[in-house]
Amino acid sequence: MATKPQTAIILGTGLGRLADEIVIEQEIPYSEIPNFPQSTVEGHSGKLLLGKLGGKDVLAMQGRFHFYEGYSMREVTFPVRVMYELGIQTLFVSNAAGGTNPSFSVGDIMIITDHINFFPEHPLRGKNFPTGPRFPDMHEAYDKNLIALADTIAQEKGIKVQHGVYLGTQGPTFETPAEYRMFARLGADAVGMSTIPEVIVANHCGIKVFGVSIITDLGGFDNPVEVSHEEVQVAANKVQPLMTDIMREMIKRS
């Protein structure tokens, strides 16, 4: 492998366009990688990219896997195990999420400061991998130094960012208004269907994580709004240039 990346990116909803910024040296379809699942969701193309971004070697997953697609947690998080074996030290993750915080607006960029795991299966269930302890600590699942760096860059560029707690559910249904209200009372600022399994496994492997949610809809308020996957993609696409700007500069400086 020509590149020796220490940084990996999971290009979920909200960061797909970042792939256009990568000077690609190698592109590998998931179908050609042993044991890799196949992405079945619209907007997730299914390629592993190796190249340079911000002058740094990076590995990027163009499309992720979800528990609701029928994959086991071990399958969903298998790419993170591969990242560890390749020497990845920092992982950037993104997602589209529904906002439960009434101070949020559609199109907000929310830096994830913590999460609540509402998935019915834990990604570390089963025999412990030797990459980490049986009972890994999760007090800083999202690296504080990376969060501070993102805040600095956003301020320099005049980009508004929110901070908040991300709650992950199985999906694939969007949440009911009552569920949105419940999650808000539990302490969640946003809710989605991904990210947490990869973050848990990354922490188990000693990989630092920076996570961000694009707020693509709002729920649980007085006037609930019907939402579709297509509308989520449209809202995420509008914010992608700003998110790409922050992420590119973070990788350049980190």
C-alpha cells in the first residue's frame, strides 16, 4: 500500500462530498474486500478510498453499514477492526440525525460530545478481542482535543456549530413524536441509526474519535413534521460544504 494512513473517515450522510476532496491513490469496491458487507442504502456508494486529504494520508469508507440492514454488530463494525490493523489512530464519523433539542434548526452541524446507546445488541458482545479490555472505559468516547480543534476552526471560518448528545437506535423507522420527546427527556439532543457501534469498537481499539451529526429534521415538538429519506439527503447535502471545510482543516492540522 503506497499510503500509510493514520486517519480514517466514515463518509456517512453529511460527508459524502468529502470524497471529492480526496486525492485518490487507490479505490477498492467493498465487494472485492474479504468479509466486507455490502452497503444497501441509497447515498452510500460502497468503496474504500486511499489517498491524501489536507496533505495527509487518509483511508475513507464511502458508505457505511447499518444494523437495520440485517447485518450483525460484528459485521457492522468489522471495518473498524480492519482500520486498527492498518494502523489507524484517529477516526472521523458523520451521520444525519433528527434533532430533539428545541434550540436546534434543520441544517445545524452538531459536534457529538457523548452518546446514548439504544441499540438492542452491543458491538462488543461475545468473546473479547485482544485490541482492548473486556470492560472498556467510555468516559471520553469523543476526543476532547479534537472537539476543541473543531470549535477553533469553526470559529475562524464563521461556521455555526452546536454541541450535543447523540442517541442511536436500531431503525429503520423514523421516530414517532412520543419517541422523540422520550429521547429528549433522556438527555439526547439528536437521534439517528448509526455511528455508535463504530465508535464503541474504535474506543475498544484505542482509536481517537471525532463525530458530527447533520440535523436534517426536528421531532417531538408541537407541530410534528413528516420526514422521508430523500428529504434527509437534501438537508444534509446543503450543509456538506461547511462540514467538509471543517473536516479538511481538522485533518490538515491534526
